[in-house]
Amino acid sequence: MQLDQFNQAPEAEIHQFLQQCVHIPTWATAITQQRPFESIEQLLEFARQQASHWSWPEIQAALANHPRIGEKQAQQQLTAQEQVFSAREQAAVQLNSDTQQALLQGNLAYEKKFGFIFLIKAFGLSSEDILQALQYRLLNDADTEQRIVQQQLSDIALLRLSQELQS
């Protein structure tokens, strides 16, 4: 989408577009209402600032709409655009049966410990990188992990937004 299209499109269309980047309605609303933006950089900076204000309940709701790393079943619940984002982000994740089993067990242990899915910006990471991060993050306390999840979710949303916008 061109920046001028983003600035001029109906609110409902832009709100839906932003919700596909991350399921946090207040973020989508704030960005939609701040238009027009003079540059993509200005838009991304505003989006980054808004993401820093996400509440933990908003993040938890967004996580409920986010697929687990390596999970193909969840793809069925995503919109077509979200499937494109997810496939692009996890392109380097090649799972052999051992890695897939380790990720599944790690995800389950993570969810049991923290009460939410393991989230990482997978873009550019290998399955080994992700598994190592998962194992390391299992050592964190809940507060630390919530901060990391907020940052990861923000990074994912901003990556998706930046990939879809053109000058």
C-alpha cells in the first residue's frame, strides 16, 4: 500500500489493515486517527510509540490470535494476509522431527509456566535460533518475560506494517 493510499483510505479499511499487523484495537485506532503521515518513517515511529503503551490485557488478547512457532494448524484461523505474514516471518524455520518435537515440548513448558504462548519475531531466525531462545527464555521470571513478549509483539507488528507500506 502506498503511503498516500494509507492516508486517504476509509478509517474502517485502515483499521482492518492494522489489525492484521497486530490484534490490538487501540493501536489501530490511534494510528488511524493520527493520519495523515508525511512519511513512512513518521508513521512507523508513531506506531512504535503507541506500541510502548500496550497494556498486558491487550497483549494477552493479541496473543490469543497469534500462531505458535512452527504450528501449521493455527494457520487455518488466520486471515489470508496474516497467513502471508506468518509464512514470510517463519520462512527460515525448517523443522525436522526432532526440532519440531523440541519446539512443541518447549512451547508446552513455556505456556504452563507463563500462561501464554511463546512469541518471538522469527523473521530471519533459524529453527535452532528459535529453540535456543525458547530454552533461554524459560529461565526468565514472569515480569521479564512479559516485557520481552511486548517487545517481540511490537517488533512483529512494525515489521508487518513496514513490509506492507511503500513510499
